[in-house]
Amino acid sequence: MAKFNGKNSLGARDIYLSRAVYNSHVLTNLLEVKEPTVETKQIKDFIKDERMLIGRINLHRHAIYPRTRFLKSFSSNPKHLALNFVVDAFEAMKKEYDRLLKTNQLDPATKALSELSIAKAYSSSIQNYDEHLKALQNAFMGFIKRKNRLDQISDFDSFIPFYMDFMKRSAADFPFTKSMYFLTRHISPLTSGMIIETHAGSYGDDEEKVQLFYKQRNFEQFKNLAYSHGFMIDKHVPWRLVADLNSPNMVPYIRAALGTKNSSAATVLEVMFKTPHSDDIPSIIRMMLKLYNAIAIHRPRTRIYSPAATVSPYSSKTSLSVCKGIKIIRRHPLNIETLARNYETGFWLDLYTRTRNVESGLHYKEETIQNIVNNSIDLGKKLDRSAALRYIITKFDNVEQFEGSLFHDITKMDMAEDPLATGQSVDETVQRSVQASNFIVY
């Protein structure tokens, strides 16, 4: 019998082996599963393919987040929110679960499944991003205070190269734009508004998942009720319910929420969600302004001494007592209007393109970057800034390069027979393929 003892505290090798056992064998704890299997119709693997981004990308692979007007509180726990149709589906599921408990068809003594309550639900992606920016800003101030960098910043022009240096060092691991941040593992899938968690368990404790859920008699009814109300269960977080937009069982709740007889996943993603792209450049401008002003407030005045003449032609020592050269740097906080007046749209399109190039991990060559920037500027002049932004987005909004995506997994399998293939070579092959697929003749 398989042992499920995986924990995040294990070493790399042990955790890899234990997770492999869990992934292939955990569903054998279900009554209807006799052989190792990856998924059932009720329980899905959400760390493979693009399922990890459900409710976080639209059909065009653009990042999205819920419109707040479609969020609704649960009557059973008003402090939690989710998209309105998700709340309605869950409340109906809970009503049926409570009936089964009252009629003794479920075991009321089961620790995690003795009732259907909400432990976690919607989490604001905007608030998460704001907290992320605060961490980035603190990191930048630490970066700028080292190696006398601060003394080299006298105005916004001299600030820009240091900001770019910091961005190039950081953005691959800690994205700067909302569009990229919303797709990373830094942000919880709960931000989709389509997920409910009924237990506050440890995501990294496999034994807890098995003992409190998969081995419990109540779990059979739990998963069946979830399915009949349009939810999928996350195999790796068995207390997590994920709304299935394509489920016929979810359709009545979606139609009721939209007030229409017709509905589809595309309709939900189009109507109930919005993309963050339009705020990417304004967010960058606000961040840069805040960073520069933080420097100006922290050190409004710097006195820089120039060395006097050397003591002798043969001495490397200098004498500062005469102080022949003193330079005073005065830094003044700026405002948005000043930046808009001094830096044209082309500057921000260039900076945005370079930021997306680093944080997406696509790493286009400089020649390609220049072409993208020039084309976007041209579009901005002929049409508008929105058209320029949409053009840049087409070059970077792909999820195929992410580890765990279907394309990444297929590439990994195709290269598995190559004895010289490494994880890095797989990533590079995916990167080149995605770059090629993003090329649109302009």
C-alpha cells in the first residue's frame, strides 16, 4: 500500500519521490478507483497544463481579474466573497450537504467533513499586487543605498539607469507589471473568485490530505455533490472547490447571475473579468515616481567633495582640507504632470517593452526589442496608445513558456530521449518556440 508522507520540510529528493507517489496513487483511496490514475471526472490535477491559471487568463491568454461588482458574500459566512454564481452554487451544495447530515447519511464526527463551511474564498489580486509593490520598493531602497549609488542620482534622468539596473536584476523573479504578476505563483489562485476552500489545512502535508479527506466516508458524498453543483475538486488540495465554467451543472447558476438564457465560459470571462493591461504603464510610472520621491525625501541634499591637488607628484594621497571642489545635489519630489511633460509616450513604451521582456522570461534580442518598440510607437501615432499597448501585449502574453503548461510538458516529453537534454535546454527550446509564435508581421 502506498504511503503518503510528503511534506515541504523534506529534502529535494525525498519530496520529489513522495510527490510522485501521491500524484499517481492518492486517488486509489476512492471506492471506484482500483488502479493508479491521474484524474477522475470529479477530481482534477490543477498543477498541470494551463489549469493552474483557471480564472486568471481569458481565451486570448491575457491576465484577468474579477470585476468587484460581480462579487457576492456567502449567507453562511458573510465575511467571505466569491463571484455571485459561485456563491449560489456553493450555497445550494451546502444545503444538500446539511440535509444529508441531518438524515444521518453522513458521519457528523468526521473532523474536516462534519460540516460544509468556508475557510478561504476570494482574495483581492489588486491588494496582493500593492503589497508586492511595497516589497519591491523596499528592496529598491536597499539596492540604491549600497555602493554609493545614491550619490550618483541627482535628478530623474540620472535615476532611470539605476531603476533599469534594478529591474533587470529583479523582474524575472519578482514581476513589476500587474499583467505578469497576476500569472505567477506569487499570487493565490483564490484571486480568481472561482475557488472556495472548506478547510484551513496545510497544502504541503500529504498525510493530512489523505487522512482527513480521501480516506473519509463523507468524502464520497462531498466530491459527488461538488460535481453535481458544477465544481471540480483539486487533487492536491482536496478541500478546494473550483468552479467549472464548462460544466452543465454550473450553467443554471451562471445564467441566473448573468440574467440570460445563453451562457458560456467565454461570456463569463468577458463580462465578469477585466484585464490589467491598461494600467500597466500607469502603474510603472507611479512606481518610478514613488521610488524617486522616496530618494528625494530620504536625502534631499547631498554634499559631494572633490579632491584637492595631490600632496606631491609622487604621492597617491590627496588633501581635502582646502576643499577646492564642493558639489551640492538638491533633490526635489516630482509629480505625474512633470513626468508627462518631460517624457513622451515612446519612452514609456520602450521601458514597458523592456520590463515585459525580462519578467516574461522570453528574452528577445535587442534588435527584436527595438523593432517592437518602433512598431508600437508607429501604431501609437497612427491610431492611439491603446493600439500600441495591444501590439506589445501580443509579444509577451503567452503562458506556454511556463513550467507546467501543456506546451512545456509536451516539449519535455519530446526531448526526454535526448541524453544531453537538461531542464535548461527544455526551457530554451520552449522560449524559442514561443518567440517564433509571437512574431506577427507588422
